[in-house]
Amino acid sequence: MRVALLQRRAFARAVVFAVFVIGAVVGSAAPAVASGPTTLGVSGWQVYSNTNIFGNPDALQIHGDPGEYAAAPAIPAQNDPGWADCGPSSPLRSSPYNGTHPLCPNATTIGMAVGSILSGCWSQLNFTYFQALVSIPAGTTISQFSVNMSGADDGARISLVNSQYPNGVTPSNGYIYQLTPQSTGNLASYVAAGEVNRVVITQVDDCAVGNNLNSAQILLNGTVIPPAPADTTPPTDNPVVSPAANGAGWNNSDVTVNWNWTDSGSGIDLSHCTQSSASTGEGAITLTSTCQDIAGNQASDSVTVHVDKTAPTDSPVVSPAANGAGWNNSDVTVNWNWTDSGSGIDLSHCTQSSTSTGEGAITLTSTCQDIAGNQASDSVTVHVDKTAPVLAYSGNAGTYAADQSVSISCSASDALSGVASSTCAAVSGPAWSFGLGTHTVSATATDNAGNTGTGSTSFTVTVDANSLCALVQQFSTKAGIANSLCVKLQAAAAAAARGQAKTEANDLNAFDNEVAAQSGKALTADQATLLAQFAAAL
């Protein structure tokens, strides 16, 4: 009756656990994924001794019942220093019931037969962990995978860690407890080929006085997996730099090296293997990776990359320099003076100097690339005026009678930099004031760029009897005197027209005498002198 009840409870417990525990995460266990084993094999068992005693949360009094594992601490990580190799030198366990013995004297089958550290049954629990690494080459057919035990007292649980389950999985058919076979179900669907699979046994003791796990072997497709061959060869790598350096061996961004470690023996221990390294900073940077395989063989490699993330800089110099007004009056050359403290200037992709053409506001631009491919541009605007100012005279009649007025204006202009200074002045006044003959006036103007322009104009002052008569009328304060002088001038003009030079001379002489007589009277002395001079020119 007791046995039948236990059987029914065990069956019910197994069914419930199959529903709720599939895929349970294995504590803080680190994944034991391996890379590329070529030989099927299993490592020797290791043990993680735990002498802590935990309360039993499971009300069912079934030895090794799955509910007891709710009290189990997280499975130690694969490389936790607390793991020790099984064998004659494995850790000792002392028990008040059975003295002191090695926990697992056999690296192949465990062979644990030690006394319990519990003081009774059901209320207390103690857990001991065992792990082995199973190397399965790629392409291996996995139709059956199980862990077969004997003498599992009081129970055991199997967990697996691989790339498929990096945080671990505890299958529902991975439990061994009272009234179940001393073997797990088929765990094939949880196992991955082409890598190292970590197999962890959590052994539970729930009753004094014994504590045993006489044998544990791992089977693949019905055959016990043989011990893994000794691996004395360290991993090898095939580093790939990304992005690749340019043809000059430089990068202009941070670089990542994917080391591509492989190990054809025990496989890569990913928790002790730097798979990629990224550069920081600039210059010659050496990246290093160290990698260890599952067997503990270690190798290192390094790659030096050259990184320049900074574009060139320039210090442009304008030649010739602009004047104080910011203008040049000739073509301008800009020497850009590019420099690069990293990879250096790529002279084939760098404008070192630029020269202006034309006039006005001219923007010169330079682009420069360094050997790493970083590019920078700069521009300088110069103001060029190569054209001199224009001086223009207007209002010049060319020839003026002595009694007329001269009114000539002068202007200076510059279409680009503008006029800075000018001697341009208007010419105005009575024609007689300039004297008889041709007169030339000139001026200069300088623009803001320093160009100087010149301009000139000429006019002629003439006299005849009519213009001189008109001038007399302007000067004389007495109309009668003016009339008398004009009569003499007209008589001289008529004699000249008839070709009577002597008569003309006599008439002009009479004009001169009367002018002299009126000096200081109807005429000022200067006016009298001027009229005499002009009469002499007739």
C-alpha cells in the first residue's frame, strides 16, 4: 500500500513538473559553448563541493523529488574556481556516519560514496554539483543523448549549457529520483553538434546516513562517449580588421579586429577568449587578444592598426597682403599651408596654393585630404581692383571768346574699390581771366586699392574786334568811353578786311592811346593793361 501510494505520487509529481519546468534557466551558470571540436569525447568529471544545509520546501516525502531543487543555489559558472577535478585527489567529505572520503575518486564515473552531513530525513537538503564537457564534432547525428547513473542517492538533476541554451536548460526528463530509472530520458533535442556541451549534475541528499552517486556516464546514440583525447595545442586565430585599412595602411575611424579564434581539439573557452577588440584614440594602436581552449591551452596575438580621425588644418597666408582698406590692386595668391599631425598630407589630393583672376570680391577655396582619407576645406575671400579711377571733364566748349565765361566740371569715379583721394577741381571764370591761347588742366585720383588715374582737358581763349569791344563794354564804367573804344576797334577790323594794314595799325594805336588815357578813370589800371594786350593780338 505504501509503495503504491509513493508510485502514484511520483507519477503525479513528474507530470506536473514536465509542464512547468521545461526550459528552466540554470542559475548563474556561464555558457560553455565551444568552437569547432573535431573529435567526439567527454572530459573528466569535476566536482563543486557544497557543505551548506538547506531547508526542504517540498512536502512530498519522495527521495530526490524535483520539488526539492527549489532550495538549490544557482549552478556555479563553468570556470568558477570552486570546481575541482574528480579522481583520487578530489576534495574530501567528512561525515559523522562514514568518516572522511574523497567526494569523487573516479574522473570517468564519479564514484561518490560518502556519508551524509544531514542530521535526519526530509527536513534538510544538501546539494553537490558535478560537470563534464562533451565535445561533439559538426555533422554528428544526435538521435539519442542521456546520462545513465547508478546509486544516485537521493536524486539527481541534469542541466545542459550550449549555444542553443547559453543560460542553461533543465529538461523535464532530466530528473532521477525515487522510483524512477537511474537514467535520464532522451535529451537529444537539447544537445548541439559542432561545439562543446556542458553537462551539469545537481545531486541532492535529503536523508542521512548515506550520500552516493556511484556512477554517471554520458551516452550518445546508445554508446558511452569516450574520454576526450588530450589537447595540448593552443587555439589559432585569423584576425580580420574592419574596416580594412586603405592602400597606405591607415584608417580614419575606430577599427575592430575580429580574431576568429578556432581550436580543433577541446574547443574554444569563450569565457576566456577575446573574440573582438576595438581601437580607441589615434596613432599606431596595438590591439591584443588572448584565447584559451577548454583544455586550458592559451595563445595570444596582436595587430597594430594606424588610425587618424582628424582632418588636416591650414594656416592660409595671402600674398601680397591687402592694404589697410582691405584691397589688392593685383592678382592675389593664397598659400594654404596645410598640415596633418597624424597620417600626413596626401599631396596628390591637396591644393597647396590658389591664385585669383579677375576683379572684385573673389573667393578662393582649397580642399585637402590626409593619407588616412580625412578631408577638410577652407576658403578666403580677397578684394581685387586692378583698374585705375576714371577722371572726366564736362562742359568744355573748347574755344572761348575773350568776353565769354568758362565753366568746366571735373569728376572722379571708381566702380570697384571706390575713390580714396582726388585732385579733381572745376575750371570756371571769365575767359579773359585765363589769358589768350590754349590752356590745359589735369587732375589725379587714387582708389582704395591704390590705383592712380589721371585726366586732363584743354581749351583756347581767342579775341577779335567784336569780343574785345564786348569786353570793353564789360570793363568801362562810362558808356561813352566804351562806345568810343568800340568805334576804333570796328574801324581797325574794317581796314583789316580791306587789306589796309597801315590804317588798321593807326586805328589800333588810337585804341591803345585812349585805353591808356582812361587807365584809372573809366578803366582800372589792370583792365587797361589787359585790353592793350588783347588789342596787340588782333
